[in-house]
Amino acid sequence: QVQLVESGGGLVQPGGSLRLSCAASGSFLRITTMGWYRQAPGKQRELVVTITRDGITNYVDSVKGRFTISRDNANNTIYLQMNSLKPEDTAVYFCNALIVRVVLPSAYWGQGTQVTVSS
């Protein structure tokens, strides 16, 4: 079994900051790409940022310069530092990981954590 556990969501005022964490646990060989997606009410889930095992990142344009992803390979954990938050960042944020258990990677998802940006 593989599990992704997220933490760090909450309510913050516009311009504020939050830090999300996602830790992978269970039985697997390795994790390749990890990332964060978000889904706002009435909208499709969208990519926020991904990070490879080597630290190569890919951000959606709307968060560039405000969000920073980091990764701790030893602890199978990623973090998302979110600064200068805007109301349009309000969404449920999901952690995603491509995990190799036998040969090929499979996608796993966390349960999601709510981020609300409001005054």
C-alpha cells in the first residue's frame, strides 16, 4: 500500500502565506515526479507545480514568483511554500506522486487539503 498524506492548509488573508507538506509512505521502490494540483469549486483540477527527483520544476504561470516547491528525497516529502496568496488561489490542493512499486510508475493522490484565501 502507498499513502500520500498532506497537511498545512487553512484560511489566510490575501497577501498571506501558507506552507503545504506531502509525505509518501508505504512499500515502493522509488518515487519519480511529485507535484501539487488544485481544484476550485466548479472547476477542473489543474496542475500547480511538479518537481522531478533531480529537482527540476515546472510551475503554472499564475503561481510563478509566488509559490516555491521543494523536495526531500530521503523522507519522500515535498513542500509547497505559498506566498502573496490571492483569493483566486482558493482551492483544494492535492498532492500527486508517480511511484514505482514493481516496474512502471503509477500515479497516486493525496486526500486533498483546503486552502482558503479570504479577508
